[in-house]
Amino acid sequence: MMTVPEVAERLRVALSTVYALVESGKLQAFRIGPNDGAIRVSEEQFAAYLDACRSLPHSEAESNQMT
């Protein structure tokens, strides 16, 4: 499982971008712990997001990474 900073580093985007991707549902994640919990992304969830980006037209994939 990866933390938000680890996902951001692998995608080379800001932390806020990862939070926005999770909140929008574009990047699936687990919330672990009380209240809203800590966000964790599995390798499978990360790979699914990358696959979804590959299937989008180029301009949409860029907007997903800049969101």
C-alpha cells in the first residue's frame, strides 16, 4: 500500500492532485482508521488508474494528471 506522498512522487504531481483524484473517484483508494482515515492506494488501484489514463484521449489524460 502506498501513501499519498508516495503516489504523488510516482506520478510526479502535487499532493493536492492525488487528494483530488481520490475525492473524484478517478483513483480508487482505501481509508484506514477512524473518522475519514488515512488514505492508502494499492498497487492494483494505482495500475488501474494508469490503465484508465492510457485509454483516454491525450488531452483528457493530461487534465486528469493536472487535476
